Amino acid sequence: MTGAILILEQMDAGVSFYHDADERAYFEWLVRIPCVASVQGDGVKGLVVRLKRRPGQDDLRQFLALGHRYGLDMRKFAKFETEANRHWFRDPKMYWFKRVFGSYPKPT
């Protein structure tokens, strides 16, 4: 496993907080995701989230919900697709599908 898969950059790009409590909730949720090792600001790379390990199903679902709620560019989560999670993660009926994978699959 390469180190790049364990890093999420620009986790603050496009995020709007409407109250101090909203901002606090975002960061508290982010650091409570079990696979998250650290969260740190880095000028050019924005908010950088380093992971302890590849996200499991619940971790990934939390990232998807967080990304949806706060309007993140969710394409960064596509790298977490595996053979084991493909059946639910790449389901075109799910609310995140288009924002993560870009388009719906063509019928065969």
C-alpha cells in the first residue's frame, strides 16, 4: 500500500461554516472517524488528513456523509474502492455515486 492512499488533501476546499458550532462539528466528526490519524493545515495542500489505515466500510461511509454534508470534492474518495467494497460503493443508486465517480455507468 502506498503512502498516497493514506492521505486526503484539500479537505477544507469549498467548505462553508455557518456558525462556530458548525465548524466545531465538522472537525469533531472528522477526528472521530476511526481510521483518521491526524488532521493538519498545510497552506498549499489545505487541510490534510492522514489515515492510520485504509478506511473500512463504516469509515468510508462517514467520509461520504461528511463530504456530502459539507460540500467537499468527493472524487478524492474514489481511491478507496476495493474489490471488497465495490458492490456497495459503486452502486449508481447511491447519493454519492456521481460526486465520487463522475458519471453513471452505461447500460450493457
